Amino acid sequence: MGGVKAGAPAVRGPSKRLTPRPPPRFALPRPHRPKHVPTTQELTMADLAFVAATIAVFALVALIARGVTKL
């Protein structure tokens, strides 16, 4: 039985420099805050739309289940 072939190593060397990056000369810009902040009324309407959609989905599932049981 032969041994392991002695060939080229699997990894030639690191693909990136190992020295740390120099510090930036200027401060990075701060991310901008959104100009439009949702109001309480908008959040309430979104909640109501979510509840209505959830009830509609469960009603549809109930109708499908009722139809399947009749088969």
C-alpha cells in the first residue's frame, strides 16, 4: 500500500493582508433618520388591517376544510 503523495500544499497562502487597516482620516457620515415617522393612527390602521387579513385567511381555511369533508 502506498502512502500519501507528497505534493503541493492544499493552501498556498493567505488571501488577505494580515496587517490591520489604517484608521480613517475622516469620520464616517451618520445614517439619516427617516423623515416620516408613522403616527399612532397609522399604526392602529395597520394593526386593524392585519387582524382583518388574519380573520379572512382563517375563514377561507375553514371553508376549504368544510368543502373537503363533503367529498
